[in-house]
Amino acid sequence: MRITIFGTGYVGLVTGTCLAEVGNDVICVDVDAAKVARLNDGEIPIFEPGLDELVRDNRAAGRLHFTTAAEPAIAHGQMVFIAVGTPPDEDGSADLSHVLTVARSIGQHITRYTVVVNKSTVPVGTADRVRAAISAELLIRGLDVPFDVVSNPEFLKEGDAVKDCLRPDRIILGADSARAIEAIKALYAPFNRNHERLVLMDVRSAELTKYAANAMLATKISFMNEMANIAEHVGADIELVRIGIGSDPRIGYSFIYPGAGYGGSCFPKDVQALERTARAHGYNARVLSAVEAVNVDQKDKLFVLIERHFGGDLAGKTIALWGLAFKPNTDDMREAPSRRLLEQLWAAGAKVRAYDPEARHEAARLYGEHAGLLLCEHPHDALEHADALVIVTEWKEFWSPDFERIKATLKSPVIFDGRNIYEPRTVEAAGIAYYGIGRGRSLLPAHAAARNV
Ligand code: UDX
């Protein structure tokens, strides 16, 4: 099939590449000429395991193209995907201007039946607005070209995006046209071979499904962060509680890891946007407000622990950070807990030496030559002259460190483990003070003492 994709961000680039991989002829369009030029030079603007090879192979096979030219791209596509960003506007609602600009462009250029597929995460009712924008342009042109708008939200995770796209858990399709449904079914047939993954529903339900999935996952995380905070107050260990509750298949082990708060391009934005949508329809979504509020506070957590450990005085201290990305296997720092922590440490007069396997360039782009930040090439370089080590992102390479070396390098050996990747006893046995998230001792030294007896 001939496919056109608007937007070469995570969703657009990965979707376009995976559709080319199964034999479709794909053109990806982006307004960012520099990005398109880089893609045409074989450079991938994001770090995503497996994506480089796939883009390279499909470009070489002549099935994947990048352009800024909307008109020929729209002429090419039997299906046109909208996969552009929906950043939060000032009040946290999703900003639809990019989506509607693409819709108008489609209306200006289509000449034959086209299926318009909305992949961007958009508030309920957006498909109607896309349809209206296309119809308005056709009216101006005095044409009556048939088209359908369907909702087909994307659920890929950064770091696993290629795998998620090639082997999706489910394919959500919101559509009310038999013709469009048949076309989408044919397109996704290669991804839908072993068992039926396509879940067909009306357009509004599909739009809400995307938000509901992200809000549910964010709720699990905020719930666990709340449990972790309770565990600290009562002297319990959240890691034991986590294993205890995860063994119930109704709860499950996934997405119940407490930590330094969720970040990334989806959860913070989507929880807020859904809460705003509900409010705009006259409903007060209290759970969503609480999920967001807990997460905002949780991003202060590491700083509070560090500040307390050093008696409220961080002036002149040097803090080593391991991890800057919002999660492992990505270089993305959008809404990352590291960003709040950096700003709080600087405001308190501390300096930071940071190491991240992939996000150093992104940190340099965000913070430039900030005097309080030294970006290190090796995890152990970050420890030099540092007073404390903070684990902010749980990259695999941090899981089994040389504790003796950490102890010997840090000025006052202490680890703040924002992802609970270490066993407190192992760290303490190495002569290093340890703070985790919800591990019964971070707030209440008395409990820690009792446990160690
Ligand atoms: C998420 C959804 O998982 C994906 O389906 C959707 O399409 C986009 O949003 P992503 O933002 O890439 O994907 O990352 P994800 O792996 O879901 O992690 C989000 C955040 O939650 C990270 O900051 C991560 O550290 C945090 N997290 C995750 C926890 O704090 N605890 C957990 O148990 C799981």
C-alpha cells in the first residue's frame, strides 16, 4: 500500500519505518527541513534500539522516503497518517494546532478517496474536528472528494518502540466506515497474524482508550509512590510490599515500581490533558488530579532526602548523578525527574557531575555550559570530588557497581537510590550510607537501626 505519514517524531518515524518493513511504500513528511535533511543523510534524530538498521534497510530498499513537501506526499498516500505532536498548551490541555494544520493540508490536496488515520494522542472529539477541517478545505476547492477519518492510537514505549510497533499487544481502531475498516485491516494484517489483535470500536471510544491506558499506568505508579511514602513513615519496606502485591495476578508486577516520579512525553501530559478534558465537560476527575499531584511531589523526593542528609546545607557540595534520561534506553529528558533535581541542587548551591550513557548530548543541549553541571564520559568520572551519588535512572550498567570503588572515591560515602536498584544491606555492608524510596529507613533512622540489629 502507499502510505503517507505526517510527523517524524517517535510515533511517526517508528510507525512509518515498521510499515515500510512489511512492504508498504512510505513517505514521511515533516515541516522541520533540518530533520528531514538529517534523515535523508541516514541520521536518526532519536536513540531507539533497532531503529537505525530498520530505517537504513528500508531506505535502501526504496520503501521509505522523507520529505518536507506535503502536496506530492498527500498525492502518494492511499492512507494518510497524522502523527504530529500534541504538546500541552498553557492550561495543560492538548494543543491541536499541528494536527489541524495537517488536516487542512490534506483537505487542500486530496484528489481521490483517502483514509485519514489519526495516530497522535488527541482529546475525544478531535476526529470530528479533523473531518470538519478537511471538509472546509474541500468546500473552498469546490470538490466533493470522499474521505474517512479513523482513530488508531499508538501505544509504543520509548526504548521498546520498534518491538511494540512490530508486535503490538493490541491495535485499537475507532472507525465508522466499512471501507476504512477494510483498508486498515489489510494494512495491519502482517502485524496481526497469530491471534486477533484488532479491537474495533467507535471513534470517541478509541480516542479515550489511549488516554485511559496512559492514565491507568500513571495511576499505578503514583499509587506505588504513595505506598512508598507511607512505608517510610511506618517503617515498612516497599520492595517487600511490591513483591507481595504483585503476586496477585489482578495487580501484576508491571508498573508498580516506586521511584523518583514518572516523566517522559506521555504520562505527565496525558494525565493533565484528560483531567482538563473531563473538566471541560463538567466533570471533576479527582483520581487524575491526585495522580498528577503525587507525581509532582515525588519529583522532589530525592532532593528532600539529600538535603536532609546534609543537614539542610548543600552549599559547596558536589553531587554525582547517574542517569539523566527519564527512563533507561532512551536519550529523552522530557519531564525527567533529573531536571527538577538538577535545578533544586543548583538553587541550593551544589554542583553536579552527571553521567548518562545516552542523554549527555540532550543535557548539553538543555543546559549548555551551565557552571553547575559537568557531563562525564564514564560513571566513575562523575564520582570524582563528589560528596554523594544519586541514582536517577536505572540503566542496566548501574546495577552491579564496584561499591568499594564508590566508597573510596566519594568524600562522604552515601548513595541516594531513586530507583531502588540496590539492596540496602549490600550497600551498607560496603560502608556506604544508603537511602532508597520507601525502604523503611530513609525518613526514620530509628527503624533503620532496629532493622540492622
Ligand atoms: C508510555 C506508555 O507506556 C506507552 O504505552 C505510551 O504509548 C506512551 O507513554 P513511555 O513514556 O515511553 O511510554 O515510558 P514508560 O516505559 O511507560 O515509562 C514512563 C515513566 O514511568 C518513566 O518515567 C518510568 O521511569 C516511570 N515508571 C514506569 C515508574 O516510575 N515505575 C514503573 O513501575 C514504571
